[in-house]
Amino acid sequence: MSGPLMVYGFLVDTYASERLKTLNVWSMFKDEDLDVRPHPRLDRDRTAHEHMVHQCQSEERWFRTMFDIDLGTPALPERETRLAFIQHYADASGRRLALLREKKEAWWEQDVAFFDTTHSRAWIMVRRVAHTAHHRGEQTTLLRLLGRQVHSVYGPSIDTGGLPIHNALTINAYPDVASLIEGELQGGRKAPLPGPGNHPSTERPDR
């Protein structure tokens, strides 16, 4: 449990895990993937690069205006490369995480402006996590369209052996942010993947 938060510590712990999941997904892209639109119908959707921009800008704005957490630093890295985005978001989200751990219950329960309405900060954090997870799903779809392997995000994936009913494993690209940064600085040291195996990727036995 996080710091003095007896009631809302789970939200801080969830933000910490979602932060790592996002960085792990970014690590699965290659440098040359960032500005590729792998399907003609994606001309109005975000590239990996644009997703990284959105994540950094959106999170900075939410935290500054709704959580009253202003890091006083630019929302985007000075150089918009894959590794620079990873390092920048790891640093910014890490500092936000440390500040969240200090917040008391009354802070979480305070109603603040949320676009054209008001909600408690606890409610807004749930929406922030959902917002990030939604866009991360779009990014894993981009990875598939680009032909990249996908490590676990919330559990087994096709590249970690398929489905849980077939005893597939949960294999994260990296176990923590520190090893992710170190590994990507050295050209990538993600956990090896076994591949899909021989089972179909459906829970229906007749498909």
C-alpha cells in the first residue's frame, strides 16, 4: 500500500502499474515504426509517434489542471525519438507517482473541474487509467499491423503462448522501469518470447 493512503492507495498502485505497462508497450516499437501508418484506413488515426505525443500532453494537462500537480517542465521531450519519449515519460510519470503517494484521503475526495462537469479526484484517476489503457490497446493493434511481437500487457498474449486455458505465460517485456530504461539504452533486452504455439487463439474449441 502506498504511503499514508489507507483508502485510495490502490489508485496510486494502479497508476504505477499502468505507467510501466505504457512504457513496456512503447519499448515494443522500433525506431522506424514511429511515423508509419500501416493500413490505408488509419489515415485519420494516430501513429505510434502521435500516440506518444498525446499520452505525454494529455497526462501533463490532466495532472496540472485536475490533480494540481505541475512539474514545471515541458510536456514533450526536446527530441521526439522513441527512446527520448520513453525516458521523458518515465521521468515525468515517476515524479507524479511520488507526489501522489503523499496525498491524503481528503485530497482524493475533493471535487474538482473535469472538463464541463465536476468529480472527485479519485473518480478522475479511474478515468485517467481507463483513458491510458484505451490508447494502449490502439497501440498494440498498431504493433500487430506492423508485424511486431507483443509481450504481455495484462496477461498472456499470442506471442507468449496464446491463451491462459493453454497454460500460456504472462511475459512482460521488462519487469520494472529501471531495467526497461537500461535495456533500451543498450539496444533492447526484452524478455524472450516462445511464440504462439499450436493452439488457436480462441476459447471456442470448434474454431
